[in-house]
Amino acid sequence: MTFTVATYLAYLVISIALTVWVGRTLFKNGRVFLVDVFAGNEALADSTNHLLVVGFYLINLGYVAFALTLGRDLPDLRRAIEALSGKVGGVLLVLGLMHFANLFVFSRVRRRANLGRALPPIEPDSCLAMGARG
Amino acid sequence: MTVRVPRRLVVLYDARCSLCTRARGWLDRQAKYVPMDFVIAGSAEAHRRFPDLNPAATLEELTVVGDGGQVYLGAKAWVICLWALREYRGLSLELGRPSRLATARRFVAWFSRHRLRFGVVPRVHLG
């Protein structure tokens, strides 16, 4: 096995493991958040959570597959480690960006949901006795 | 004092001023958390629905009445209208803070005083 192939394999193992770990973290912790956002509607929260995580996996694994090719041979261990580091670094940055994008979406959805439940910021000036109609 | 949160609002607007009718049209088009009805201030319908309100006062200042009888005047009326709108509830919560409300009140009062200068709708039938 050449250094190049070994680097590819190491890259795939590390990247996929990282993606799965981040995806699972998102799945576990996002659920609590979404249940709150959807006012306790667990079925809707689970469904949304699942859809979000599927999108997350698709984008990340897509990137991992896309960025695999090195385009050059690696003659020794030093170059192999450098190349691997660069590739894994790229994956980590994409994962980080996706993670923050997800948090952003969550916080927006939550803000909206909280606004929907917000009471008026003011008390009325007076109150009429309401008859049959108003 | 805890007052029930309004679930429906009636906006009494001054049909003589074009700014007010345009504001009414704008409010009408917005997506809402709380539905709104519009009644011309000082009209027979306004009197029928709210006999206890002084018609002259409702022509003086924007008046909004909630379904629980809550009456909001001037700046507060604007704040409660914005609170009812999906896109502007955040703004309403900002403007409704005591520190901001004073400024909003001055601003709205100034506009109310000068509103007829921004255009008068000719020959309106209050009815």
C-alpha cells in the first residue's frame, strides 16, 4: 500500500467518524431545543430534527467525498501526514460552519416561537365593560 | 393589575386623514398573530360597538380596543397594533419598554397633531 492510498483511507476513516460524531451530537442536543420550539409537539420536533440531521450528513459526507482527491503522489510519511492534516482540517472547518449554521437556524426558529407567545409589553390605558358584542 | 391578553383588536382610525387610511391599509395587509377589525372613529358603527367611548377623543388620538374591553391610546395603540403583527412583534416589545415608550409617545403625539397636514381625504362620510 502506497502512502497516498494509506492517506486516503486514513482521511476517510477520520472524516466519517468526525461527521458521525458531530451529527449525533446535533441529533441528541437539538431535540430538546426543538421540543421547546414546537411547544412540546414531540412528533414534529423529532421529524424536524431528523430532516435537519439528514441534510447535515448529506452536505458533510458530500464534501468529504468531493475533497478526497489529492492530485499528487506522496513519496514519504512526512508529506502524507501534511496532506492528511490539510484534508482533515478542511473537513473540520466545514463541519464547524455547518454546526454554526444549524445553531443559527435553531435560534431563529426559537426566537420566532417565543415571540408568538410574548405578552403585550404594555397595559391598556383603561378598560371598558364589554357587553354582548365588542 | 393583570388584564387578559387581547385576542382580537378593533382599530378606530380617522378616515379624514389620508395618512391614517394608508396606515389602516398597511395594517390590514400584514400577517397577524391577532386579528384586527377597522372601524372609522366617530362613526355610527363605532358608537354602536363602543357606546362608552367618547367619539371626540377617538378622533383626537388613535384608539384600539381589545376583545376584553382593553383600551389603548396613542403610542400604546401603535405598540399593541405592532404586537399583533407577525413581522413587527419584536419591534413592539422594544418600543413598549417604559424607557422607549416615552419617546414613542412624544413622536406619536406630534404626528397625531400634524396628521391632517399630510393630506386630507375630501368629503368623507362618517357612517
